[in-house]
Amino acid sequence: MENLKLAGINGHTAERTIITVGKVRIGAEFVVIAGPCSVENEEQTIKTAIQVKEAGAHILRGGAFKPRSSPYAFQGLGIKGLQILEKAKKETGLPVVTEVLDPRDVSWICEYADILQIGTRNMQNFSLLKEVGKAGKPVLLKRGMYSTLKEWLNCAEYVLAEGNPNVILCERGIRSFETYTRNTLDLAIVPSVKEVTHLPIIVDPSHGTGRMSLIEPMSLASVAAGAHGIMVEVHCNPGEALSDGDQSLPPSMFADMMKKIEFINSCMKKINTLKDK
Ligand code: PEP
Ligand code: MN
């Protein structure tokens, strides 16, 4: 792929990018990011954070600024949500990833976030990409729902070109003619990404399918496809979630899934040692 001066595997002399966030090394070991779609209140967020931590998650997710299709839907708690995330981080020790929607908010959101998330609708918001590129925090860049691999990697390039080498790519499903699932999770993109860039790639099976029942099989498939991690929506009570309850796991299902992930991850490690021989 041309013009990927920094993101491309050819233009990069070093090994694959490993991004260290607290004790977590994204790109080196399989990383699980979990938490609610939205920060709704302190009790819901802290309860969920403790439950995902107990089940073995490495990073807490939670949106304080929500990019909703309708202007009348819950838009997130804003700064109050970030303060709740700060408390959840103190309580659990988990680093926090949260979405930033507006270039004007990047610098102050950095005081609360360990990783800045760029959502699918903003993948090609170039002024936002430049701003997070200057911010010096790791960036989780979701794939645009209508974007090719090349377009996506060019967006990563925007962040890298500002001097920020820490970009994590996140496949979250693309729009197709299928309506049973909310999006079509493109798992073939995982090994494809690894062929052309040194950046880590994770998978979001919640937005990628829109269905609670499909999260576990797609998470296990993500491990087998060679992803560096997953990001999953978990809610202490999905039936009452203010956003994306249909694609959020209750903590018990998340804990069950984590055991299976550990198992398939150990199988993949064995398979990878066979490949090296
Ligand atoms: C999210 O992760 O909360 C989110 C809004 O995802 P996406 O941008 O992939 O729709
Ligand atoms: Mn969501």
C-alpha cells in the first residue's frame, strides 16, 4: 500500500508496535477491554467495572460523550461521566478508554482518559485525528463503517504523522445488505491488517454484531484470527442500559466467555510456536 510512510510495514524498520498502558502491553498479549457502552451513573459504572475486573478484563471502556443517531437519544454525561470513570479507575486499577467527539475537547479529556477512542463516525474527521495525534495519548481508531482498509490506515497515518506512534486499530463491523446483524463483522481484516501494518488490531464484537448471543462466538473467532484483543460491551443490567443493551453482555456471561478466551488463546500460542518451527 502506497503512502503509508509510518503505518506501513515496509516503511517501518522496527518490529510490531507494542503500546504500554499501565501494566497492559497492547500488541504483545491478548488484551480485553470491557465495560458499558455509556457511563450512565456512578453505581452502574463502578459495579460493572468491578465485575469485569474480577473476570479478568485489562482495560475499562465507557462513553461519556455518545455519538447517537438521534439528537434526542441519551448523549452521555460529559464531564460528570469522566469523573465517574476516574472513580472506577481508582476503585479497580483498570486504565480507561473513552471516546472523544470534538477536537476542542481533546486536551482536557486527556486528563481522564488513558486511551482516546475515535468512533466509526469520526474515522475521517481529519481535524480530530490531527488533534489526538498531538495529544500524546494512545489512540483507539475504529474503522469507519463504510471504509476500506486503505482509507482506515490512512487515518492512522494522520495520527502517526503528528508524532503519536500509539495507534490501536479496531474492527467494529461494516455496513452490508445484511440486516439480521447490526453490522457485518469483517474478521478477514484482522490478518489483512497484519500483512500491511505493524499497528495492533483489536475487534469489537458488540458493535460488529449488535447481538448479545453472537459476542462470544465472534470473540473466540477473533482470537483464532490473530487479533491482539477485543473490546466488548458489558453492563451490570443490560435490560436497563441507556444505550446498546442488546449487544452488552451481563457480567456472568462475560466471565464465562473469559475462561473460553483464555483456553483458545493458549491453543493459539501453541499453534504459533508450530508455525515458527
Ligand atoms: C462505542 O464504542 O461506544 C461506539 C459508539 O462505537 P462505534 O463508533 O464503533 O459505533
Ligand atoms: Mn455502544
